[in-house]
Amino acid sequence: MLNGFLNIGRRPTLRFALECSDQPFSLRDMFFWKSLTVTALLAALTGCGTVRTIWFHPATDPLAAFQQRAAKYHSVVTLPEFETTPAAVQATVDQTIAAGNAALDAIGQLRAGEVNFHNTIRELDDIAYRFQGASDRLGLIEQTSTNAAVRDAATDAIKKLSAWSVGTDYREDVYAAVKAYAGTQPALEGEDKKLFDETLRDYRRAGLDLPKDQRDAVEKLRQELTALETDFEDNVTKATNSLKFTKAELAGVPDEFLAQQGIKTGADEYTLKANITFHYIMVEDNAQREATRRRMLVAQCELARDENIPLLQKILVRRDEVAHRLGYASFADYATETRMVKNAATAIAFLENLKAGLQPKFDAELEEFRQMKVRDTGDANAKICVWDWRYYANQLKKTKYNVDAEQLRVYFPYQRVLDGMFTIYQRIFGLKFERVEAPYKWIGDLQLYTVSDRKSGEPLGLFYLDMYPREGKYNHFAQFGIVEGKLLADGRYQRPVCALVCNFPPPQPDKPSLLSHDEVETVFHEFGHAMHTILTRAKYSRFSGTSVPQDFVEAPSQMLENWAWDKTVLDSFAADYRDPRKKIPREILDQLKASRLATMGMYYRRQLSFALMDLALHTQIHATNAADVLPLSNRVLSDVALPMPPDTAFVAYFGHITGYGAGYYGYAWADAIAADMATVFENSPDGYFDQQAGRRMRNEIYAVGDSRDINVSIEKFLGRPRSLEPFLKKIGVNSTTSP
Ligand SMILES: [Zn+2]
């Protein structure tokens, strides 16, 4: 059965946001938002063509030996068979839809006396699994194929699969079979019971429990919403706003940036776009003139305004109506029901407490910025406005902390980072990675690795690495699931396959690829998702790998980002590529940490302002007050972070409003869990290298996935109840003033 309408789908392994993410999507993991519509819905795929077992002679081929070894563990390792022509992509779509329909027909034709767990509940998970395999693979092809026609065909394919899958929610014959099985009042336990309960819950959430006329109304609203949301997101993507400045107006903005093609457009004319994040950040970070910073910010807050404010009103009113028809007080309650937080009130209370706890630090940071502005302007009453904070945060970094993150690159040659990270992950999680030759490569330098248990040698899965940018490739960093873990009907376990798709700076003739510290942090994060995918042992695909609640999925990877800030970890691999005896100087790392902490109050208050705005809109907007969308969003933003200029429309360009749908709170929520989880390593004898902590992480978090309540898994890993203290400490909140 489907994962539920508008639910975040199965693999939203997004990196929630970055310091500079004024753009509607974060720089990491962006792909997954695009695939939500597909992944959130049920569908099916033909049994053939998904995966292919390739047998080679085991004596000469390590991959074949790996596959044969899997058989001893009653598991199966298969490589995806990638479509390489538009025709093959189209054929997959046709087969997927045909086989999906046939499989659903078979369930729908069961008579009451014939239904059982296997031919209804489990079969639906199998159908969803096969669909997921096709859409995941096509999703990866869309982002990585070197052939533009194949990429376009994959985009088209995903749209078609998505459109088809919407209708499958409302197959009454299938629902009748499921209800007939539920009518037998089966005595189920554990993961089977969870699958059964959640399948029924999904039907209820789709409106199948309602009388026909009401159910039809919900279906119609959902269809309208799909179109409205697509339009909203398209408008965000297409919105553009060019501004012309003179050189004097751009004083402070780096010359090499202004010299770039397309920016210098006249003798004393520079054209910048408010919709290009890089342009926006360069101005907001560096422009000495307040009027210039203000103009840029206001221009960004006007993007897509005329088109998207009316659309957002319609979206919020329809979401509210769907929630009411399904018996929820608000869309936020509806959306959070399937997540850790469970309801809107808990999410709001969490954010409000954090907001209050951050107040002293936030005030102190603003006062430090203000003093800088007083010195700049000579105005003793100067105030920090929303267009000022980036500039003064940047000045603070440069003057007080003397931070130049670029100077760290020499310590992070690509291969050293990769080898070092592999050594750490293999050690803490008890694994062995081995490079093998990929039978099919979509690019020449594609790498493929096997993952096995270090002690027993049990094969656990495979991962691909596609590491450098090229024309037409996905341009951020993300982990893509390709084959998910699942217990197959024949009793064997399908081991997972995934890919890391990155964009590291390519090597140059005179020097290797050198990573920034931020990129090192990112690869630790993304590889954490790969571990989550590969180390799964969940029986059902619904619960396997990263298919965990949306407000938890980032937590393990956010935890692993800490590794990139630890001197001992970094010293285990980072060294100057020109002289490997030289390690990262402690002062530089300390300065970087101090400068990060120095603006943490501003950073989190800003995050909280987005999260609280998201929840306010999804709890307070109804058909009767749709006109309040803009004033309400500006009021919340102004109250939690800094006052927004009157009559601007930030929310019109904030794609997370439709993408997250009452889920933005999950950023801080998962961060808090990540900090809590990190303490298990920090308090262990070997710190971030501790193998017992790693083993517990593997068993209690990665292996179980969503096959049991995630709260139970977290507590088992922690060995104690959850605590907010580690997070507050990390962000510089004194716990005596804390929530
Ligand atoms: Zn992520």
C-alpha cells in the first residue's frame, strides 16, 4: 500500500539546510524532493528487468565470488540493470504499469475466504518494492546519465509513473480484499503487525474509510493539490529578478566575482540575480552599503510573489479541508501523525522552547552585530535588520576569528579523505569494503564497492561512487537508493545497492582534487545514508534502509557530521598533500568551531522562524481566512528571527512550504537527536572510533530501520531516555536558561 498522501516518501535523505540556504532547496540531497510524488505512492513493476544476477567465474571475479558467498547466508546480491536508451526507459514504464495493474488485479480478485497476510498485506509491500526499484533506478538515471535524451526520457518516465500511481490509492477492489483480511482479526506480532497496522492506516489517511461521496471529495482535492503544488514549485524554479548595480554600490563584493561573464554588463554596470543563491549570498555577505543589501533582499522576497501567493492560499485551504474531512484538527496534525513527533502541538512546543532557550544567545549575537554597525555608520542607534546579519556575521568571521576555510583544502586531497573515511566507517561498524569492477559503468571513472561483515564475511551490499561534476549531472551531493533491502518471498534476503553522487572539484594537472572542509563534512553525512541503506535487516521494504520517519532520517547522518570536526578523526587521514607530515593546525580548527558557534543563535532562530511559519500556516489557515497567508507568515518570521520589510513576500519563494508540508521543524528535531546520539560515541573509550558504540548503532538503528518504533530504537542505542541537553550545549545555550 502507498505510504500515504503527501507523506514524505520512502527515501527523503535530504540534508535539511545549510547556512546559506536561502534558496528553496538545500544543496545536499535535493533530488529526493523531486521524487516525492513518486516515492510517496504505491505502484508496481514487472518482475523482470529490475535486477539481474550476473554470474562470473568466482575464481577470477571478486564480484561473482561475493555474490556466491551471499547464497551461503540465504541472501542475494544483484546489480541493477540500467536502461541506456529512451526506448528502454519507456519499456520499463510500460512494464511497470502493466505488471502493477496485474498484481493489483490479482489482489482485487481474491474472494473473502481466500485472503491471508501473504496475498494481501505482504503482496502490497512486494508490489511497492518492485515499483520503488524502477522509480529509484530511473531517478538515478535522470540525474547521472551522460545521454541527454535518456535523462529527459527518465524525467518523463517518473512523471508517468507518478501520475499512474495516484489512481492506485483508490482501488476499491484491493481495499476490499485488505478489509476482508482485517475482518479475520489476525493475530500478528512485531514487524508483521506493524506492516498490517500501517497499511490500514494508509487507507484511512487516503480517505478509503469514508462514505463514497466524501472519499471522492478527498480524491478530487488531492488531485487538485498535486497540480497546484507542481505549479508552485515550477514558479519557484522559474522565478527570476535581475538587478543592476554600479561598482560603487557593490563596494566590498569581491572583484573576481564581479568580473565573471554575465555579471559585468556595462562600463559601470553589474547585473546580479536575486534568484541565483550565489549572487544573493555574495551581496548579502559582502556589500558594505546597507541600501545594496536591502535592495537584494527585497528583490528576493518578491520572487514568484504574484503567482505563488494566490496558489499558496489555495494549497493551504485544500490541505486544511483534506485534514478536516479525514478527521484531523489541522493539516499539520495529519502530516505529523506518521512521524516521530506525532502531532503539531508537540512540534510547536519543541520549537517554542528552543526559541526561548536561544533568546539570551540570540540577543547577545545581535548586540555584537549592532556594535559593529554602530562603528560602521557612526549612528549610536543603529539597528540590525534582516539584510544586515549575513554581512556582520561574515565580518565577525574575518576580523574576530580570522577564519579562512579555504586554507584547509590542502589538507583534504580527495583520495586521502575517501580512504580515511572508509577506514573509520569500516572500523566502527565492523565492516569490510572492497573495490570491484562494475560490469556496467555509466561513466568511465565509476567505482563499485562490496560491503561485508568484517568478522563473518557475510555480504551486505554494494555501493557505487560517482564523484565528479559533468554536464547534465545532478549538481549537489546525495545518496541514491537503487535496490532496497527486503526479505524475498522465497526466503532469501535481497541485499541493497546504493550510489553516492557527488560533485567534488576535479583533479588538476598540477594538483589533486582538494576538498573543502564543508565537502568533507558532506561526504561523512552522505556516506552515513549509504550505511543506513546497506546495513538494513528489515523484512519489509516499507521499513528497510532509510525508510524511517522523515523527522528522523537525517539524524544518524547529522550525527556523523561531528566526525569532520574532531581533531583525532581528521588527523587520522587529513594531511597537507604537498607534505603529508603536516596535519591541520589545531588553531585553525578551533577558530572554525568558534566562528560557527558565534552565530549559532542567529542561525537557529532563523531556522525556527521557517519551521514555526510552516506550522502556523498549516494550523491556522482555513477557507475563511486565506487572505491571512502573507501577513501571518511575515508576522512569524519577524517575531522569531528579524523583522521582515513590510509588504514583502518571502513565503512565495520558499519551496519548503509545499515540499516539507508541516515538516520543516524536522531540521531542528533531527539535529537534537543527532547531538544526543553523538554522546554515545563521545562517552565511549575510543570516542568517535569506538567499535562497541558503532556496533550498537548498526544493530539498533541501521539494521532495524522502521521495523519497530523509532523511539524504542533510539533509546536502545542511547541506553537511556532521550535528552535535549547535548543539543543545547552544542549550540551554546546555557542549560540554566534552557527549555
Ligand atoms: Zn542527508
